Amino acid sequence: MLFKKKFLAVLFISAFSLACTFEPLYSDKFLLEYEIIEPSKSKKELHEIFRNLNNLTSINENGENHYTVELESQNRFDDIDVREDEKVMRMGVSTIVIFKIREKNSDKILFTGQSIGSNAFNRISEPYSNEVAKNDAVSKLSMTIAYDIRNQLALYSKKFQK
């Protein structure tokens, strides 16, 4: 009986000491070491991903930036459901964003990652409704990709490269 109590006490103390070193992945300033390069505003979908990424984090505060992140995207719109009379009932949008992490004043690429996402929307005979549905699908997709890029940058953060 005494052995069980000692064993439970040692187990509890070791579990408690391990729990004290817990550090959350997303702290308030975990992306301050990255400066994300703003893409051209002519690339509307990529600029929306950049804007969502800025809204998710406090990237451009006065921190010491050690790395830059460049974003590139490829967008594709596909007909998913085509009826026999060749009317498209559903359209899909897919986006691939490739991001590169570089040292601040260097051309050396430290990491190249990608985020892939897709979404779909219904099409009807009204052009305005189709455009609204398309914009909504692209907006939701850009937010999903921004979350994924944020997660990948957090995992690459130098806190985890010790």
C-alpha cells in the first residue's frame, strides 16, 4: 500500500513538473520575427490572403524581423456539375499558395511551404448571384489558407528550432 502511494506521488510530481513547462503555440507575439511582403494589389485573391493573415496576427508591429515571407498563388476555377443541356450547376475554386521564408537581408531560402485549399459554389441563371457566390467562396477559401499559413509559420518559428 505504501508503495502505491509513493508511486502515485512520484507520478503526480513528475506530471505536474512537465505541465509547468507547457508553452502555447500561439502566443501574442509569435510572428513578430516575420515580415510578410505585401503582394501586388492587382492579384486580388493573393492580396486578400495577405490581408487575412495580417488580421489573424500582429505581424507588422515594431518587432525585430529576422525573416521575410513571400507569397505566390495559383488560382483555378472548374466546372463541377454540368447538366446534359451543358448548363453548369456548380463551380469549384481551388487555390495553391506557395510561401518562402528567407533571412531578412539575404536571398537564402530557409523554408518553402505551400497551402492548398478548395471551395465550391452553386451557379444559377442570375449573373449577379453567381458573382456574389463566387466572391463568398473565394473569401472563405482565403481565410482558410491564411489560417494554414499562420500555423505553418508558427511551427517554423525559431522557438521550435532550438
